[in-house]
Amino acid sequence: MGSSNDDFLYLQVAERVETMIENGVLKSGDKLMSVRMLCREQGVSLSTAFKAYAALESKGLIEARSKSGYYVRFQQRPAAPRFAPSVPPKQTWTLEEMIADVYEKMSETGVMQFSLAAPDISLLPAAKLNKCLLEAIRRNPSSCLNYADASGSEHLRRQIARLSFNWGGRPDPDEVVITNGCMESLSLCLRAVTMPGDTVAIESPTYFGIFNLLKSLHLHALEIPVDADTGIDLGFLKTAISQQRISACLFTPNFNNPVGSLVPDETKKELVALLSAAKIPLIEDDIYGEMYFGKTRPRSCKSYDSDGLVLYCSSFSKTLAPGYRVGWCLPGRFLSRVRHLKLTHSLSTATPTQDALSLFCETGRFDLHLRHLRKALHTQCLRYSQAIAQFFPEGARISRPQGGYVLWIELPNEVNAIDVYHRARRQQIGIAPGPLFSLSGQFTHSIRIGFGTPYSPGVEMGLKRLGSLIK
């Protein structure tokens, strides 16, 4: 009991110091009070004080100097991206070719993969998941050889309904449909609310997988600009709705990929009201919602939905098991349509992985795992940001995400992101160039870097080489 209380106390102390650094109360180079003084000031044990400083040191916020004490590390604070409009140059490389090339090279060995927006395997509980998989097969009367229900395992749907409480939802398990990853959720929901030839509003920039999905369904995209911090431009969307017919919106309000923006809860509420009045369905991709760095999980748009027009989509791919390919959706008033599409599209989702994830969640391991993962990602985000500020050319602007896996970097205007991509490839470094995230060829001076891999000397060397290449 005492150990648990100590853990809670050291995190509280560390958060107080971190807030003072973020707010500029403690500045770069300032000496912090000694460990013993911290004990007296905060009324904590010596062990708790040491652990608090160690946590801040691991985030790269402070440093210990031999025989001198602890100091605030030098913090370079580059400006956030501006998303200034630009005229895209003529590309000899099509968007489809870019996407295919990036996908093809994502699994290459021997490459420093900054192009991924996913957790490193070292951050995932492989042994515990393996144990749950074996236990699930042992418990199942058919050894998981039978088809699952088209809507998914009842046990897993119950666990997902329970997890929905985190984002303000209170669904019945029967309202959940299990899918083969989040992409199938998005596909089913789009097919449920649109017809070929319809227009779908999407964020700009946005995840490049959305473009192929829309193209395969013969849908047109209308790009809505986002702010690097607060996400979707609601004013632009209002104007667009008044000027043309939009059949659906597909947005990622919580930690958009590639920008990492977070739509404030009040704006989410306003967005839902706007679309409800216009009778436009909102497909909400909340795959990164659990990856928050703050004290509380941001709410979903679905939590403000009283008309059933928000179709909520997520998966375990970014939190627990990318290879299991288990996602889900809450389609609201379109539930029967999505169920029918699921049945005709893929029949069902693999039984062993559903039962293993259900068992993992039932034991309480998922919540514990998420706490560790969020803490690791926050630390990695800070360390990567500091290294980029140090090694990249002056004038580079870096996003400041409050969650997720990626940093969006706006480079000086003379730097072409496609050139950087090809040059980096030759040095065994993988990045995602900005034009990949827009149908209109924008963001030619921007790149996306994933921080899912724990910070290490190898990562630091990779960022240093990339910075030198850009310079």
C-alpha cells in the first residue's frame, strides 16, 4: 500500500515542477532546490523526491550536474507550424506512387523508421498477450475454431462498452460492431452513409490511408484546413456546408494524424450541433484518443451525439496489438446497415484475437498497460522534440501534440519534403513527406516524424543525421 502511495506522490511532485518549467516560472539553466530541500518543501520522503527528479530527467526536462545538483535543461521552443497557403509545385511523383512507396518501405529492416505512427513492439505487453491468447483458446469450447458472430464476440463488445465510459459514452454492448481494424470500421461507416459520387469532408492534412479508401468507394473529398493546436477550422466547414452538398464528414478530433491537434471539447459539442442541424453524419476516427498526455482523456464527439448521427470508430492497433487487426465502431442510427455490410463484406473478425483481447481487458491489464504506454510516449515526445529543435535548421517549426504518436515539422521554404524523403532513404532513414497528407499537393515543406520508438543513442543519431541532411 505504501509503495502505491509513494508512486502517486512522486508523480504529483514531478508534475508540479514540470508545470513550472512549461509556464516559464523555472527557466533554462535555473538551479532546482536540493533533494533534501524538496523533501522539506513538499513533505515527502527522500525516495519520493529522488524518483520525482528521475522522472523529470527521463523526460529531458532537467539534468543532474556532478557535485552541483539539478538544473533545468536548455529548452529550445520553436514555433508551431503556421499552415501558410502555398502553391504546390508540379510533381512527377503521383500521390498513389508516394503512398505505395512509403507503405512498401515501412517494414524494411535496418532502417530508422521515423515514418511510423505506431507503438514500438518493446512498449507492448507481448508475454501477457500471448498468455491471454493461449488461455482464450483453452477456455473456448471450440478452441476458437468457429466463426464469431458478425457483430463480434459478446465478451469483447461488453469490454468495449465499458471502456467507452472513458470518453463520455454509455453504449449498450449490442450497439458495438467488431471489425478487422479501424480501416474496416471507417469503410463500413462510409458505405453506410454515402453513395458513389458523394462528397465527404476530411481534414487537411490528414492520414493518407483515407485517400485510397475514398477513391475505392468512388467518393470525392473536400479538404477542411486544421489548426496545429485546435484542429478543424469550424468557420471554414460552416461556409462549405452552406455552399455545397456534403454527404458526410470524416474527422479525427483527438490527436489528428499527422498534426497531433486536439479539438477542444466545447468545439466538439459545437461541431456535433452544426452537423446535426444540417443532418450530416460524422464519422469520428478516435484511434488515438487513449494516447493522451494530460490528466484526463479528451471526450469524443460521440459523447455529445443525441441524434445517432455520429459513427464512432477505433481499434486496439495503436494501443495494444497492431497485428491482431481488431477494431470496432458504434454506428448510432446506422447500426443495422453497418451490421449488414459487415456480414456481406468480411462475415466476421478472427475469434482467437477477439477472445484474447477480451480476456486481457477483463483482468484489468489493459488500463495498467495504457498508463505505462502514455507515460512512455509523453517522455518520447519531449525527447524527440528537443533533439529536433537542436539538430534541425533554424526556422523549423514543430507541432506540440498533447497525445498520439507523431510530430509535424514545417521546414524552411527552400527545403522540399520529397527531396528530403529520397535523400533520407539513401541514408537508411524513413520519414513521411508532407505532400503525402493532402490530395491537393500542399505541405511541400513539411514532414511527419513518429516518436513511437523509445529514445536512444540510435534514435538521436538518426535525428542528427536527418537534421544535417536538411541543413
